[in-house]
Amino acid sequence: MGGERKGRVEGKLALVTGAAQGLGRAHCRRLAEEGAKVLCTDINGEGAEETAALINETLGNGTAFSIQHDVTDPAAWEAAVAAAKERMGGLNVLVNNAGIGVPGNIETCDFADWQRCFSINVDSIFHGCQKALPLMREHAPGSIINISSIAGLIASDTMPAYNSSKAAVWMLSKSIALHCAKNNMQIRCNSVHPTFVDTPILDGTARAHSLDKDVLLEKLARQIPLKFVGEPDDIANAVLYLASDESRFMTGAELKLDGGISAM
């Protein structure tokens, strides 16, 4: 005889950015499935609301909440943290998932696109952590999970803005981790580095290159030692681990989910 199994993040209070689709939606769902309350945020407010509704439909009302959220705006971050306190009662897991890529090599990349890439991929984490840490300290232990990319560790000649911004996420995460540890906050910070994952972003990539989606997936898989493209849950399961107390001794680290690319 035994009680009902507790979830791996039972009682955790999580905020996930970029939650309208793809990886963000997968993170929200996995955390909720394992016992967390989740605030789903996105510049696409309707998409974030849909993510929350899908979770509540399965797991019950009051499991997930949503707000429209521009991650580049410090005032919007203050509102998001206030919403976490009001709707969930606090915050102890922050998943900085929102991000974009922009086109162009070093000669063709438009500077406005470069700035927009850094604003969404890097500045958002600066603002988010700065605004969220006071509330997270009240509900420690906590975990900050920053979604970088294998492109933050391995460069390409075709994506200087994305490479540079995701490398910044990697190093920023380490600085945040050391700050929290030095000040005995009991809040950890780690970065996650996926390679190609089958999300709606790849649909746009396929259209941009006039390729069938299956053909694109085959081309990408050939670049990966394991010979397949990741699924959103492959990344969400890593976020779940980092959000849980199972990873309590892991901070300032990078978790590579790249099918072996970085081992070559």
C-alpha cells in the first residue's frame, strides 16, 4: 500500500517564456504533468492562453495560467513577476525559453536584426532574472533554466547574431549562478543547449528553402551522430530535471542535447 505518487516538481511554481508553441509549450506541459503550477508567457498572448487551456483541460483548472508578455520590456517583466505572485502564490522556477534567429552572415546581417536578436535572446534574460530573483529568494530553493543552443558553443558562418547571442546566454548563466551561490540564495542557474528540434520553427525553415518538411528533417538528421532530429520532449525532460531538486548540486553548468554533434 502506498500514497499517490508525487510529481518530480510537486509544489514548484514556474514561469516559462515563449510558451505559445514548440519548446515552450512542451516545457510547460512537462512541468505541469510532474506537479508544478505554471505561468505561460509569450508575446503571442493568445498562444500562451491556448497552452494554459490545454494543460488545464488535462490536469485541472488552476494548474496553468497565462499572460501576454514582451520579454524585452523591463516593465512587462515586473508585471509577469507580479502575475506569478498573484496567481500562483510565488515563483521558484524560471525558464527563459523565448528566442529568435535572424538571417545574414557578417556582411549581410542587418544591424537592426542583430539588435533585435540580442534584445530577445539575451536582454530578456538580464531583465527576467533581475526582476524575478527577489520573489524567487522568498520561495527558495529555486532554479533558473536558460535555453541557449548548441549554436552558442559551435559557430557557423551563416548565423553570427544567433551564435553570439546564444554564447552570451551560456556565459550569462554562469555569472548568475555564481552570484546566487555567493549570496547563499539557494537558487541555481544552468543553460540548456539543444541542436535541431522538430518544432514549428522548422516549418518556416522548410518553406524558406522550398523544401518538404520531411526532406529537411532527413538533411538535418544526417548532420547528427545519432541520426535523428530531437523532439520537444527531449528538451522538456532536461528542463524538468533542472527544475527539480534532483539537480540540486548542478549550477553554472551547460547541458548539451545535441545528439553528439559537439563530440565530433
